[in-house]
Amino acid sequence: MLLIPLCVGFLALGTAGASAQTPDPPESEAPAAPEVEAPDTGDDQQKSGPREARLKLRVGGGGGALEVGDRFKVAGTLSPYVKGEKVTLLLRRGTKTIKRKVVKPTRKKGANFSRFEFSQKQTTPGRYSVQAIHKRSSDLTFSQDRTKGYKLRFPDVAAGQSNSKVRLFNKYLNRLGYVNDGGSTYDASTGGAVLAYRKVNGMSWTEDGSGEIFKKLAEGKGGYKLKHPGSGKHVEADLSRQVMVLANGDDVYEIYHVSSGAAATPTLTGSWRFYRKEAGYNNLEMYYSVYWNRGYATHGYKSVPTYPASHGCLRNPPRYAKHIYDWIDLGDLIHVYR
């Protein structure tokens, strides 16, 4: 009669001992496990150790396709359900963890598992993935899962388009100094900014956007390198690339496409200081002119082609002429070079 309880006791002790010797799998880039209170599972089952946890992830939003400005969406499940369990989520770009978040999965009604979601907008080039980790607790074992990597794509953008991608494209142009109105429509101001970008970076002189330009802008590539960074607040005009730059010391403030003097009436190279301003239009239809050498000025004009066409002045887009006029102070230097 006494053998039965002794055998039962021996079995229980052997099971607990085997469970205690099972090592935890390694946690990739996970923080040290915090102290966790024994969760209330709401049942009266006799426990012999943590139950096996099963963690699963899936990528949502277009089957995992990831385009700049989109949210990288991940949904996951943890089973079986245990009240109070936590999951650590690691968002990675390449091998670098860029965000860490701890979530408490919620139970699906009528089921023995819990669910969680995570999403974040992505604008930086790279390959993204998410790892989910459930650290061993008193009720559930260690478990982890990871999505495959998804490369951030950059779509072509073109004149007439109007959407959030164009707004982001304009934002990146402005960040490097290529001036536009910052809106969500690919309009004339966007086209002018793209033209200036193309001129600076040795591309064809058109107003066409592309995924290639979009990606370079997102990486912060393609800005203007000043030739006279030690000139304080000044203007630089590059006749070979037909652009004009407003600069604050070492920093590029704004970049504009311009049209300089035609072959018969070339723009002179050299350095001068601005000495006179003329607001509004004059009798030559020059708009908001700032002069640096006799009759040479930078001014707005109705025609700013992609080639040298003026009588020696620097024509700039009329929409920005007053802004340029207001920015330049008399006495500021202008450096004109090829």
C-alpha cells in the first residue's frame, strides 16, 4: 500500500529535476531577462514546469513589399495563452537594431493564444526585418521567430503626380537645398529643383524624377560642394553647371538652376560685392534685381532655359526672385566661376 505514493513522488521529483537542467537557448541581441512574477493562468492544472511556447510572425501590407514612406507591418501570435506574458520586438535595418519594443500580447477571444502587432514608417534605405523574442518565464519556455528581410524600394516620381511619396521626395530635395514648395504635387517647383539636382550631379538636364534620384536624396547624397566656404554669407554661381548657390559660410542654404550669359554676351567670372538693388520689374522685364558689377545682376525673368541665354546676368525662376532679392544684403560677396 505504501509503494504507490512513493512512486508518484519519485516521478514528480524526476520530472522537475529534468526540467530544471534544460538550458535556455541564446537570445539574439535581447536584453537580460527581467524578474517575472508567476502569471495567473486561470486554471487549476498541476504544473510540472514551463509549457512549450510557440511564437510566430508574419509580415502584412502587400505581402511584405516595402516602399519608402510605407509602414513595415508585422503581426504575431504567442501560444498557449498565459496572462501577463511579454514579447520583445527588435526592428533591424541590416544587422543593426534600430528600435526595441516590449509588447503584451492580448488573448484572442475563445482561443488559447494571444496576438500582437507592430508597425513603423520607413524612410531610410536598407533591408528591414523584425525579430520577436519570448524570454523563458515560470509558465512558458523561450521562443523566437524572425521575418525575412525586405529591401526598401524607391518608386519613380513624375510631373503631375500628387501623393505622399512626392511630398517626401520634395522634403528630401529641400533638405539638400534644392528649393521647392514642399507640397505633395510634382509641379513646376519640383521640376526646377530636380533640374538643379541633375545639373549639380552630372546628369541629363531635364526635370524628370526617378527612383534613383529618390534613393540618393534619401541617403543625403548629391548636395553642392562650395568652392568659397570661407566667404561668410555669400553667393556662388557655377557657369559650367548653370546653378547659383546661396551660402551661409560653410553651409549651403539654397540651390537654384539659372541661365547665364549667351556666347555673344558672356557672364564675367570673378568675385564682386553686391552694390545695388532694384525692386519689382524694370523696363527690361528684369524682376527683383540685385547688381554686382555695373549692369550685371541676378534677377527673375520669364524665361530661364537650360542653356546660357542672357545678356550677361544670372536669370533665376521668377517665383523665387523676391526671396533671393530679400536674402542678399548689399556688400555680400558673389563668386562667379566655371
